[in-house]
Amino acid sequence: TPRVRVQPGHAPPNGTSVPPARASGRRSGSLENVLLTLPPAPHTVVLTFGTVAVLDFLLNWVQHVQRIPSLDPFVVAAIDHSVFDACAVLDVRVFLAPRWQIIANRTNTPQKQHKA
């Protein structure tokens, strides 16, 4: 897959990938570090998530949300590294939330709800 540089406000063309980004600024890789970049309470945080399968849609969503100041701050939970790298290039608040970690951290599963 060819690699391209993505300019802010632009999605990568189909059939290309975004080069890995360095973690700096808003894009830290962990939820805890992203939370530290948010403004002081009280505020509402818009959270979305995505995988590489919906990357085009996710980046389109990011472009539109960036145009609406009242929706800031927003955070992207990247289910895989491709989404993390694409968001990091655009300086979006993003953290890695791999599928296995989300499933492993669930404490309120349907099975546990029925036993209670």
C-alpha cells in the first residue's frame, strides 16, 4: 500500500495509508494522557471510535466536527494503529483502545447483569 502525507483537513486517498506519527501534543496513545489535555470541568466531551474498516468515514467525521467549535473537545478512541496514526497526523486527540483491551476491561457484561 502506498504511503502518503495527510494535510490537516484532508483524508488519505483510497488505497493509501498514513505514515506512523510520533506521539506528541494531543495524541499520546493513552486515555489518561488524553484526559490531561482536556479543558477544566465542567465540559462535555464528544467521543467516537473506529477501526481501519471505517477510517474514511471517521476522518470525514473529524473534518466536519473540527468546523463546529461547540463540539470541541472531541476524542477518538482508535481500535487499531492505522486509526491512531491517521488521527495523530491530523493532531486529533486520540488514544489507543485495542479491541482486546475493551473486552477485557468490561465489568458489566450481560452475564454478570443476569446473575445480580
